[in-house]
Amino acid sequence: MVETFFKSIKAELMWRNKWDTRRQAEGAIFQYINGFYNSRRRHSSLGGKSPLAFERKAA
């Protein structure tokens, strides 16, 4: 599971960008994880739905 995450972040973020400082890279990684990855990836524990789709259905 972790290997899949690291491959995703490398392919979708790291290999497509270049940052001048480590702080900029850390900020981009934080934004990727909180803004995109966690909200859109599907979770088997949610019946194959993303957290956003699951919350919409529950509301």
C-alpha cells in the first residue's frame, strides 16, 4: 500500500516539478496529500468510494 502511494506522489508531483528550496517541496507535498490524494483516492473501507463521495452520500 505504501509503495503505491509513493509511486503516485512521484509520478504525479515529484517528476513533473522542480523546486528551489526544500521548504517549497515540502509545501507542495503537503498540498498534494491534503488537497488531492486524501480527498479523491478510493478507499476499500468506504466501499470503493472516495471520502468526498462517501460524505456526499451520507449527508
